[in-house]
Amino acid sequence: MADTKAKFYHILEILWDTDEEHPKTAAQIGELLDARYGIAAERKSICRDINILRDECGFDINLSADNKAGFYLANRPFEDWELKFLMDAVLSSRALSETDARELVNKLKRQGSQASRELLAAITPLPPKPAADKRLVKYGIDTVLKAIRADRQISFTYLTFDADKQPTPRRKEAYQVSPYALVRKGDFYYLICNYSKYDNLSFYRLDRMGRIALLPDKRKPLRAFVGTHERAGLSDFVHRALYSFTGDPVELRLAIPTYEVSDLIDAFGNEVTIHKTDEDACEARMTVQDGPGLYFWLLQRADNVKVLSPASVRDHLVALLKTMLAQYEAPTDAPSKSKEADHG
């Protein structure tokens, strides 16, 4: 029985390399069974096993239009375009080390036929080695998933780079948090959690978290921060946090040229309300979080996007612009110091 199971498994392995344009005959399958696995099988028995795999096990194995060309696996979990999309997402992520990215891409490629693997490898250039060491990301993801599943808190140190380009803990004291979700924003993964010292949610970049440990303490309930509809509340929180910076929600009103509408929707989504004020200008309204991410976005468009309200956002933006201008008017080359935000 064990030999029979092995034979079925290896026939399926061989068929996994096939597709409609690259079928294999029963004779070819028999040659590969013998050469790779030392299994001798007659053509008729191979055909009988393929029928069992198809009719009783549910594998989508077809006989080519030209019966003499052989058999091929007609359906797979992923189509080639899906594999290409996933491979590019892995390789473009700055959250993974080069080794982890290559291993994950190779696993994805193995989901396709041999011809698909060759094509995907040919059209997918590998990225250069990242500057920072990302080996701890996969451990971090695994630990966070375990913590959420067990409804427990975690602790970690949060790392920044010093002038010698060495990772250094931001604080001597470890962070203790209640983890709720992992999201990818831009090139990085972020942990959404509650830092035990505060009564809000924060983002922390996963690749900057070191010495992640599972704690016995139970998590604070997520509903304490996003309301009783936890999933919707969490999604709303993520959507409104620009560049993964948090803050109090505000109703923002902007005067923008019409050509900025596309970028506005990219940043804030379709929930933005837009009214034309003339042929080339609009007024936009949206709910956002009043944090550093908002001002970073506004400063990038300070020459053509005007804050109409609230006054607090407008005044803070003007103060930032004055500070930036003063830095270039000052007689010294020393950079001014700004307050560091307490998250990634």
C-alpha cells in the first residue's frame, strides 16, 4: 500500500510540471518515475492511476487534444498572472530580508508548471540587497500572530539608527502592548496595538521591533478603542492614519486645484466629499487623524493646497512652514531639533 501511495504522489508531482502546451505521455511519466524515484510502472497502470487521480481524487487532469501528446494538469490554485503579482509584492517589500524574499518567491514559483516557473523567473528581476537587516520580521509576524490568537500582550524594544548606522533602542524600558492587527502600508509592515501607558492605538514598524516576547498578561479589549464594531472600527482607524501616524480625528476642509483630486482620493479614499468652486478649483472635506502624517502630506502640497479649517490644523501648518523657513535663514548650519513622534 505504501508503494502504491508513493506512486500516486510521484505521478502527481510529475504532472504538476505540465500544462496544456507541455503535456507528458504515459511512457514519459513512466521514464521519470524510474529515473527520479526508482519506481517501475507499465503504461497501462499509469493511465489507470491517472484516471483514479482524476475521477476519484478530483484532480483536473486532461488528455491533450492530440491524444498522442499525453496528459496535463489543467487547473491550479494560482494562475500565472496571480503568481507574478504575488512575487512582485514579495520582492518589492522592504520588510523582508533578501534570503526570506527569495525563499518565498521560490515557493510561489513552485505553484506553477515548469514552463510557468521558467517564464516567471525570466521576467522577474531580483531586487538589490536591502540596506538594513530584516531577518527578524518573520519572527515578529509569527510572535504577533501567536499573541493575538492567545489574547495576550507582547513586549519589545523599538530600534532607531544612530550616526554610525547601528540599531539602537529608542528607550531602555521595553514597550508592553496589546496587539490587534498587522497591516502593510507602503513598503513596511506595521503592528497596530495599544501601548499600555496610553489610552489610544498606535503603529509600530515591525522591522524596527527587537526582542519581541509573548507575555502572560491578557490584551485590553479592542472595543475600548474602536467601539463595539471592532472590525469596522479598526479598518476606519487604519484608513484615516496618514503614513501610519495617529492623532485625534478632525474634520478637514481644503481648497484644492482640480488636478489634485486624484492624489486626494489616493490618500483619503472615496469618502472624500468634493465640491467644485469654479472650473479649475474645488473644496474638499474629509475626516482625518490630526497627527504628523497629516502635516507631512500637507507640506508636500503646500504650494497649491490650502487648509480652510479647522483653525488648529491651519495654524500648526503655518508654524511648521515658518520653522522650515527660519532654518534656512539662520546663520548656523546646525539642524533644528523637532519632537520625535512615539511610533514608527
